[in-house]
Amino acid sequence: MNNANNHDERMAKITFAAVYPHYITKVEKKGRTKEELHQVIEWLTGFDETELQKLIAENVTFEKFFQNAKMNPNANLITGVICGYRIEEIENPLTRQVRYLDKLVDELAKGRKMEKILRS
């Protein structure tokens, strides 16, 4: 099994609940809010705050998280490099979706305007 497959499998098994507090810390440290984070997550996945809290409580993996998501049709407009990977070149759909979310959180933390983050 190659490194890409190992990486994809690890991404699938990570729980959203394990990463979510890091997202909050990252955006709040840069002066953004939890509400803005939720707006970004809802734009990408369709999950509102109630659904997010349920998924966190259920300790769902990223695999299940994105299986249940209603991905925004403009998600493919999210491009660039995140964690050393060019998003548009990631072949595994789940890994690409996780990196979409990472990229949006990064853009929020970097102070990008919400209309740009939400590709509107």
C-alpha cells in the first residue's frame, strides 16, 4: 500500500469532533468567530449548528461526516495549496472534501472576506 492510500485511510478515520476544537481555536485566535466558522461549514456541507452538534456528539468520522453532507455545488471552486497538497490535484474525493474544509478554515483565519470564502 502506498503513502497516498495510507493518508486517505487516515483522513477517513479522523473524527470531526477531534478536529473541530482546533478549527475554533484557529479562527478565534485570529479574531474571527465560532458563528463565522459555522457559516463556512454550513456553506460547504449543508450542516446547520444543530446538525453539527449532533455529529460531534456522535463522534462521526470524516468519512461519515462527508457521506451525510450536501456539498455545495461551488465547492470545486476551492483551489490552492493546503497542508502541502494542491487541492485540485487530490484524487481521493473524501480527502479532497476534508482539504476543502481545511482551506476554508484557513481563509477565515487569514481574514479573507466572507463573500470571497463562500465563493459568491
